[in-house]
Amino acid sequence: MLSALVAAMALTYVAAECPNACSSHGRCGDYDSCECYRNWMSSDCSERVCQFGLAHVDTPKGDLDSSKGALAGPGSTVISGNDIYPSGTTEQFPAMVDSAGATLTNTAHGYMECSNKGICDREAGECQCFDGYEGSACQRASCPSSKAGVCSGHGTCRTIAALAESDYNNHYKLWDADITLGCECDAGYFGAACSQRKCKYGFDPLFHDEENTKRFANWKFGISAIGGAGSDASNGDGTFSLIFYDAHGEDWETMPIDWKTWNADAAHADGICTAVVKALGELPNDVIPRWSTGAPAINCQGVAIPTGSDLLVGFSLGFPMNPGNLRQPSINIYNDGLRPSLWTDDAGDTIKTFVFADGFAGEDVDFVPDFCEGVSAKINSAATAGTAGAFVTADLDGLSTLAFESAGMDKIFKTCLGESDARANTVANDIQQWDYGTVENPHLIKLVPKAAGTAGHPTADLLGTYVVIIYDVGWDVFVVYNNIVGDTEYTGNYFNVFTTTGTLQVISSYAQVATYDILDASNAAAAAKSSQYSNVLYTFVDTTHIDHSSVTGTNEVQYDFSCEASRDTSGDFFRQFGDDTATDGALLQLQLECLERDDYLMAFSCYSANAITVGYSNRVETTSSGGAGVNFMLEGETWPDDTGATWNPKYFNIYQVKKIGREDNYADSVTETALGRRNQIHLDKGFNHAYAASNSNALDNEVLGNAKLYKFTPPMNKIQNTYAAECSTRGVCNRDTGLCSCFAGYTNDNCDRQDALAE
């Protein structure tokens, strides 16, 4: 009887006891097993579950149910009720579904303990992260650290989304936008940890010679009053300041410039230069170098302001001793914080500022470096004669031509010119073996004055002017597309000529850009004045030449010409323009090129002129149009009137793409044709001309007032053509100290000075 009682008591004790009483972190359930509270695990609930985060790298978990054989796929859930995975998990990669439960096959980065980049400390419940990762769930890819601190003490640790935003307001919206971290280095430092220093920039002292020239930064500045019935500069008051960027991107802001310091000058021109040069010259650390006279090395020219003009102040600045491709300066009219420090008394006016490079921007690399020895030319806008007979400028609809200084120079020039498109049918089959150039692939040359020009004119500084040309086979002349007609500096003086192996390729014969949109005619004037000098281009194609059945209407179609939007998965172009059945000469054409960040581009109107034949291409004109079997560029393209050249600026720039794509300023229900400013290209500098998007289809194949978009591919020998760089390319930069070690024969802190005694 006693033994039976003891046995019964023993059975009762065993049934009521779970391992370690579930460590007080769980409930003892059936079969003496613990049901652990949330975030506790193991048979006695003594171990902690660590935090979960999005996995940096997805990995299979293995044979969790000990079923042997192949691991179950993402669609099979195993070990339901597990402490770590209460709802079960998968043995292979994570199962990803949408809100409706539909399986998503092209996904990754499921939630994992310690984000798959750490080991869980089961006692503390904390993740022990691998090197380079941080956070409670190891969810962040951390910034580099050293004894000097995070980012070596010379940068700021930011998310990749924030880094993209600070880089010309680019967007980064992938899964790790707020997870991956990186260093945003202070000016003058670089590297993943901002641990390396940059040295002083300088011009290569061997680059400049009797023919070549250094292109340095030149900017035009303006402040306007937009929107009112008319402004007068005398009604302005307050202060503004200028923000200048050095070769390393460091910003330097001047002291406020008093509006009234220049108003005593009746022309509103000379006085502003005195104030601006003084303010810039007072910047510390020799940011603006000085001439031997001690004055700041700045070329300044004021703009005379007519009474009643919307332009309140205007001036141009050149920085001949600040080498390199400098970031565009800016104007600050908020010297008092959020309250504007500059204003006008004219009712309804809004103060607008603009800065742009009018054809002469600083460069690190010479894009057009090849000197054509024995050739000099000027821009000819007067009556002249070609081998095919005499013509006057009316035959060219206002376009200019190259005029050579001596007979026979044109043959030498053709030898220098070379290829424009690498297509056999555009090569002239004469002894020179040169290329005509086409509207799709025009030639880019550079004109450098043989002698200093008029004071205040860009040629006075011997700056090289980019000129776009195409050879006309009918008149035997080189047509110039710059609007230089009537500029005596270019028509009255001869220039050294430089060519390049770099090429211009049109994005598409139908791809167009505008600097502002004038579809709203009532706001056209304000739109033109406020945005034509911005660094944003708007891309579009006229619906007349869209092979796209879903597009209807009369507006322009907004297309993104980036490589991401124009190429398929195989890397081939799929964007198709034109119409085989069109009666206006348009032909079907795939997109020819695309643009990515840091690509170079030019934008200008480039048509064949009235009654002349410009170049050759792979297009063949029909018999009905009067030229059976003759290769023309685009059939029927003519300027709308005899002032064709005025559609382009005088000076052409080469711009660099800093951002390209679609902006989120639209609704999905809006038709493609109504998305006016959806597709944008952000440039590194303000555009120097106004091209307008318009419904007017005055030309056979183009929209009136627009510009074609060209990708510029620089010459291959970039190192050889670099003439503005650290240590002036004549020394080695010590990355620890940021000091130059000059080669023998060179001296100065940036090695830009030759000295026979320097070792």
C-alpha cells in the first residue's frame, strides 16, 4: 500500500515539471514541454531571440525538419510553431508574397535574425555584428572608422539615399536606401574613409603655347525681377552675396554686397564689377589667386541695364588663375536667413537669379586637342563663292561658313578633320580621306584666336571657341551652326583650328530638348525669363513622329532618353520613332544613342539649310522629292525663315549629365502627352540658350524652336589631354599630407612653375 502511494506521488511530480521551470520565460504545457514567451527560445526558454532585420545577403537555412533529400523550396513552409519562426519558415530562400498572397519570384532580402550579418548572443539577446555592420539587428552597413574617428574625422556618415540627394539631388530608392551608409567627405578629402587628401590644382605649364590655350571658368550672373509689369534697377535695394567653389568643391561665400554700391553708375555696369571683385578678393586662403600687381585674378565685365528692364543687375566673371572644371557658382539673396535680403519696390515682381557658362567653361581635359598645323580660318557671313558657284548668305538661311586665310588651307583642314561617324558612306573619296559630317554626326572643332581680341570680349583671353560644322557638297563650304553672324571679333580675325577624334552622336533624329515649355502662352514670357538659364533640359518627341499607337493628341510626348529606359535586357535599343507611311519624309528609326550619368552632351539646332545639300547619311531620298538615289540627311528639313542661325547661341558648351530620368511630378492616370516636364536631364552648369517646346510643327520633321540632343564621346587618350590637375600633372601628390612633390625642373606649391634650378 505504501509503495503504491510513493509511486503515485512520483508520477505526479514528473508530470508537473518542465525543464528548469521554463526559466520563468515560458509556460509549462502538455508533455512537460515549454511554450516560450515571445523572443525566448530553447527547450527551457533560457535563450534569447535576437532582433530581425532585412538580410543583406539571403542564405538557405538547411534541412530544418530533418527530412533528408533536397531542401524544400520557397513555397513550402516547415517547422511551424518554432520559437524563432512562429509562423514557420522555408529551407531554401525566403518566401516573398504580396499583400494578396501572390508569390513574388524576383525578390530578395527577407527578414533574418541579425540581418544575416551577425551572430546572436543567446544569453544577452544581442547581435554580435560582423565587421562593417552595426545596429541592434546588424541592419546597417557602417561607415569606416579609425583612430581619428568615423570617416577619419574628415567626413560625415550618411545613408546612401542622403548621399544621392546631396549629389545633384539624385534619387536612390532601392531596398537599402536607409541601410547602407557611406562617407560624404569634406572638400579636399576623398576615399571610402575620407582618409586621403587632395593636392592643389594647377595648369600644366607645358600645355599653353603659341597656338593652344587654357580654357578657364567664365560665368555670367544675373538678378531679375519677374512677373510684374516692368522693373527698374533703381527700385532695387538690399544685399546679395556670391558663393564660389574651388577645384575641390569647397564653397566660399563673400560678404554681403550692397545693392547701392553700384547704383551711382548711370549705366549700371562698371560699378558692380568694383563691388564684386572686391568681395571675391577678400575671400581667405588665397582662394582667388592674385596677379603680380596684388589685385585678385578676376576678369569682370558689367552689363548695362536699360531703364525698365526686368534685369536688375548683370555681370560676367572670368577666373584665369583658378584651373579646372569648377562647380557652378551661385547667388545668395537670403543673407538674413529665411528673409530675403534683396528686393524690389515694383509690385508683383519676384526676384530670380541665374548663373550660366556662356561657352567658356573651365576644363580638366582638352576635348578638342589636335592642332591643325598650317590652317587658319575665320567665320564668314558675307557673300562668297564655292567650287559649285557663287552664293550669298540667303542661300544658307542665315548660317555662316568657315573662310580660310589662304588658298589650299581647306585641303589641309580636310586631312585634319577625320571621321565623324565611322560610316563608310560619309567618307569623301578623295586623297584626303576625310568625312563630310551629317546632321546626325556633325564635326566639332575649336577656334583659338591668333592674336588677342578686343578688351572685354572672350577672345581677348585667347579662349578656344567650340564650333559645330558640316560640309555642304553642293556649295563646297563648311556650314557653321553657331550664331556668330555679325560678330566682328569672329568675322574679322583669323583663328588657329583644332580638331578632335571625339565624336558627336545624335540621340535620335527625332529626340528633342527644350529649356522651358511655352504651351501655356499666357505664361510664356515668365517661363522664358525664369528657366531658360537653368541646368535642366526637358526631353520630348513630337507625336507626329512617334511609332506608338497608344499616344494620341497634339502635345509633345515626354520620353526618357536614359540608357535605362531605352535599352532592353539584351542591351539593344527598342525605342522607335518615325513612320514608314508618313508623307513628310520621316523615316522609321530606332534610338541611336542614350545617356547615363557623367556622360557628356551638347544640344543645338542642326538642320540642312534652304536649297543646299548637307552631308550624306544612310538615308536615301525618294524620286518624288527630286533626288532619287541621293543620300540626304533628313528629307525636307529647312529653317523656318532666313534667320535660322538665331535658333542657336553664339557659344556652344559641352555639358556633363549629373542626373537623368523621370521626376515624380505626375499621376499615373495622366496621359503621356500631358506630362510636360516629367523627363529631365540635369546638367553640371546652366544652359546658355532658350529652346522652347511648342505645338507648332512649322518644319517638316522637327518642332519649331527646339534643339537636337547629342552625346559627345571624348578622345580616348584622356591622360595625354589632361592639362588641369593636381600638382599641374608635373608632380606627385602625397595623399597623407596633401602636398605636391614636384618633378625636377618644376616648383611652386602646385608645380605649375618651371625652374631650371629646381630639383
